[in-house]
Amino acid sequence: MPRTYRLGVIGFAHMHVNELIRVFNNLPNIEWVACADTIPARPELVEAVSTRGWNLRQAHEKVGIPRVYQDYREMLDKERFDLVIFCPENARHGEVAEAIAAHGAHMLTEKPMAATLSEALRMYRAAQAHGVKLFINWPSTWNPAVRKAKQLLDDGAIGELWEVKWRAGSLGPLSHGSTHPGIDGTIQEITEVEKGATWWHHADTGGGALLDYCCYGACLSRWYVGQPAVAAFGIRANFASQYGDADDNAVITVRFPRALAILEATWSCVDHGVPTGPILYGTRGTMVVERHGSEQVVKLIQGRGAEPRYIPGDPLPEGRRTLAEEIIHHLETGEPVHDTLDARFNLDAQAILDAGIRSAESGKLELVNDPFWCIG
């Protein structure tokens, strides 16, 4: 009989926790044990769709996670887990990961790995010290066109890669469809005052567009280029979200040994107007991951004046088509997970973000630190 895995959840601050729970809930060999939220730095004013209170209630009442603890440390002391999903505020990833690892459970969190490189290193060291696995999920990993672009690049389709562009944005977290019943009984969208009470819009909890969206570009550019970055220049600002002090727009330009990357993030975007990418420029061609008809494809242009070809992504591997399948496959076979889920890889991506943040504060180009010089 297949092994049954005991799962728990800590932290409901990031609404992506709902998707992580959903993909594991689709597996027949998992057992939900318990869940707990972290205590917010600021009390949230409303339980609207995708806020932490709503996320927790969905997990308990809709998914059926049986026990809800007020204190996640008490939960870890009293329960036994094989794997714990954790989605607290970005700035608390290190604290929570250390607690989970100390209880001998494998760990999964949502992008970004952490709010700072030092916090990411806390997580990595905790996993190493206690002999558990640490996984970081990226929604882009499960886009077949994103993977197809990597295959084409490695096959030499556009020659030597010299630039990666990535742009991501929206009107910000909790802006689309985050509703709640008003005093008069009507359904109302979350207000700016209510948004301002959430962790997303405060720098001390790891909020802001740079960490939310530039992180994708840091991950993808590191993966496509295939080498660690060496320097970064960052700019960030708050233009339209003065109810919090976190940035709502940011740009990081990244220098790799033989390539550049431009990473854009915005929480004040009605429409991008251009493909968000990733866009890959090579010495002999260009690739763009974009929507063509009803699906995401790779637009490949090889040579000056050539007509574009639209190449669909290949189906993901059988038995490894979702995050949940990928992790269980790894735990049962020992085969490596996809590169972008690996903790060591994610330290390099976090180092790019860290340099971008330091640069935005100093106004100068900052070196990308090597996270492995002190850990081997």
C-alpha cells in the first residue's frame, strides 16, 4: 500500500496557501492533521476573500483540516507531521522554518523564499541541521511554456543568451474579487483602509511589489542564465498605496557574468500593454512566453526578419504534473525536484533580490552576495 503523508499548515497570510492546499488535497495518500496561523503584527480589520482569516476558515471548513491551533508552536509540539506547508508573512519565513525543522518535518513555502538573504539562510541551515527537505514553490514552474523556453534555450535555439526581461503586475493584492458582506448586507470590495491593515503593504513584514513580483524574475533569470548573478541596481517607490509604507512599484536590473536581466514589478497596473514574458534575447534569436489563442506558448523568432513560430509547451511529466505530485515523487524516489523548487537554487534567487533591495536603499550598484561562501 502507498504511504500516507501527514500534512499540516502554518500561516495563512499569503493567499497562495489556498492553491498549495488544493493541489495536495487532490492526492489520495495525504492526511490533513492540523493548522495554525501566525499572529499578525497589525490586526486585520475585515475577513474578506483571500485575507488570512478567510484563508484559515476555508482550510478548516471547506478542505476539512480537523484541528486549528492558536499557537503554531503548540501545534508542532502536540502533533506529528511528515510535511508542513507554511505561508506566513515573508518576514517570518525564517522563524517558522526553524520551528518546523526542529520537529523533523519536511517544509514547503510559497515564493519568495524569504524577505532577506539572511532569513533564507536561516531556513536553509535549519533544514540541513535537522535533515529535512525545504521546498520553495513558484507558480511559473507549472507553466509548460516556461519550461519549453528553457529546453529550446538549452538546445541553442536563440544562440547565446544575453538578456532576460520579466514584468509582472496587477492592482495589488486583495484588489480583485476580495469582497465581504457590508454592514447593510451588500457585498463590498475591500477598502484602502482595510488593505492598509494587511501585512502586504508594510515593509517590516516583508510586503511590497519588489518581493512579490520581482522575485519571479530573479528566479527565472537565474534559471535561464544558468549562473549566479554578480551585481544589481534596484529602484522602488510607493506611488498609489500610501495606506502602507511598502513599495508598490520596483525595477531591478541584474548583471550576470555574460548576460543582463531587467525585472519589473507593479501594483498599480491596469493593463501591461506588452507581453510580460519572460522574454529571452539571444545572439541568434528571441523567445517570448505569451498567450497565443487559448494557451501559453513560446514565440520563437530565429534570425532577422524571420516569421515567428508558436511552439506549445510539452505536457509535464506523468506523476509530476503538480507541485504535490513533484514533492511526493521526490520523497518516495529520491529523484531531484525541479531546479526551481530546490533550496540551494533559491538562495541564489534570493541573493538577487537582496542586492536589489540594498541598492534601492543605497542608490548605488550593489554586489550580489554568494550565499554559499559560509555554508559550503
